[in-house]
Amino acid sequence: MKSAHLKRLSAVLLLLAMLFSLAACGKEETQLEKTAWYLQAQVPEPTCSAVGGDWLVFALVRSGVKVPQKYFDTYYKNTEDYVASVNGVLSRKKNTEYSRVILALTAIGKDPQNVAGFDLLLPLGDFDETVSQGVNGAIFALLALDSKNYEIPANPAADTQATREIPTGGWALTGGEPDVDVTAMALQALAKYREDADVLVAVERGVTALADLQEPNGAYTSWGEENSESVSQVIVALTELGISPDDERFVKNGQTLEQVLLRFAQEDGSFRHTADGKSDEMATEQALYALAAISRAQDGRTTLYDITDTEQ
């Protein structure tokens, strides 16, 4: 208990030091910096997990905000230990577990093909297992594999070997009402495949759907309520496609998507899930990488999910 308290205290002191340094330089902190430092203080020792781990590390690296190397070293050591403890099996039912970790490891310059002696790309070579979750499995497998142009490993245990072939007309926008989050994530995964005419048509249709799904105030509604995560996913989708979040199709009532997202921001750098809710770590992590996506687009850097700019 004492050790955990000291670690949290150290993280808080680090945050204060960063803020003091900014003040001394006369530089006003950006929302991106404020959110990045808030999350570091909240999660002093990131590990292999969906919240407070892989997505957080991925977002911090891609944000460009200065983070002590020790922070990422701690994450990698914790991830190695976890992978070893489960004999390389992150999940027997959800291959998105592998995709998420691959993205984080790639972002920090580590090889996901050799983590504690295990190849985390290998499960993605099993098509049936990868798509057993539905469209999410396929979306995140493409994002992970394309992040550094990884070859899909041959999986001898697979009944059907996975490939990068894109089936046309079979994703979220076909049949029924389109879902904001799933549509946005599908667009993120398909962004690199627009040279295929059928994919291009599907992408253009998806962009139109996202513009039409916006509320008059610029927000997005999922599960019956306006929420920040949907806004974050749409921002990432547009930047992956090379479309400005300020594109006139997505400016409603004079509000850009970034301005809409900032409605959910708290003074301490955190974000809420809903406008009248409390700070939410998942919402904050997604807001961080949405802000990172905007920053990268403005600076002319590679997109959030194009991690070919890192060395391994």
C-alpha cells in the first residue's frame, strides 16, 4: 500500500513539475498536453489492459507530448510479464486483444512478433477467430497489421488463413441503421484501401452517413445519449482519410468537431463520457488520441494509425 502511494505521489509531483516548467516559460498549456499529463498522473504504471494501459500508451506516443522513457519501459516490462504469465494467449475469443497490444508496442518501437518469446501477430492469421467478434475484429486487425505494414503470418492452426482482401458491401453501413462508432472505426481501417473503387464508394458513403448522423449542435448520439467517445472516433476517421475535422460537412451551428469534443473537457484535463457526467478514463484516453490525430494532421505528420514513422 505504501509503495502504491509513493508511486502515485511521484506521478503527481511529475505533473506539477511539468506545469511549473510551462509556467516558467510563459507557455500556455494546450488541451492535448493537459490531458496527456492528467492521464500520466492517474496511471503511473501502465500495463497490458484496455483502460489504463495499451490505448493510453498508444495515445501518449502518438500525441507527441514529452513523456519520460521510463514510463514506456515500465509498460513494456509489465506487458512482457503478462504475456509470459498467460503463455502468449491474450484471449481465446477476442483477437482485438492482440490488435490493441500490437498497436501500443508498435508505437513505442517494440517488436510485437517477439514479446517474451511469443509472436502476437500470429493469432491475426486465423481469419475465423479474428472475425468471430464481428466487424470489430476485422477493423482492429487491419489497423494493427497496417500500422507498420506487417505481413500477415501464416497460421498453421487456422481453418481459414487471413488475408488483406476487403469484401465489398459487407460492413456496418449495409442493412439497418448505421452506428456512429462502428462506421467511424470501419472508415479508419479502410482508409488505406481507397485505390479499390468499391472500397472508395463505401468510404464516401460512410463519410456522408457520419455527416448526416450529426446532431444540429454538432454532437453525436450513441446508446441514446450524446457522448464524447463518438466524437473522438469520428475525428480519428476523418484525419485517417485526410479530411479536416473543420470540413464544412461536419461544422454544425458554427461548431467544429474539436470544439464539440472540448465541451466534454474538465479543468483538470480529463473528459466526461456525457456532457453532465463525471470524469471517465476511457473517454479521456479516446479524447487524447483524437486530439493527437488533430495535432498530427495540423503538423503534417503521419496519421494516428500510420506508425511507420517509428523505429524498431
